Amino acid sequence: MIIKGKKNSYLRGQAQTIKPLIQVGREGISDNLLQQIETLVNTNELLKISLLQNTMVEPKELITALMELDDQIVPVQTIGSKVIIYKKAPKIKNRKYSLELEKI
């Protein structure tokens, strides 16, 4: 799934106001990290991930690992060491951004 056009612009704009909730460090991509990301993206829908300077992980590697974990996770944007991902929340009470995307 790929989000294009106005929907992608909306998500990028919303991502500017949020802080990174996950930091990828020296340990790199682990099962525990992927589980944490999956839990957060299921509750928040839009998630910003920061790659620290001491990590050997490239943004594309992280996106690939996340998309293999869950094919509903969509990369929104990569800026330097920041990765922004989106996934429609499975629970209706957690849907904030997806409701706005349906209007666009």
C-alpha cells in the first residue's frame, strides 16, 4: 500500500508536530524493537522513529523490516535520520489520522 498526493502531504504535515517515540541505537533492529514499533503504530497510527548516530541501520533497512513484519505499515517520509510511518489503527477508538484521510 502506498499513500500519494494530498493524503501523503497531510501525514507529512501532521508528523512535523510529533516527537520521535522510538530511537534505534547501537543494537539495531531487534525483535523487541519491532514489537514496540508495531504496538505504537497500532495505537498512534502515525509514528516518527529516530535513528541515532551510533546505529549501523539505514532508514531503508528499517522500512523493509517493518513492511515484512506488517504489510499494512506504510512509509510516509524519510528525512535524514528520521523515519515516519503510518498504519490505520485496528481499533476505531485509536483512529485519528485515518478518519481525516478518508475525508481527503
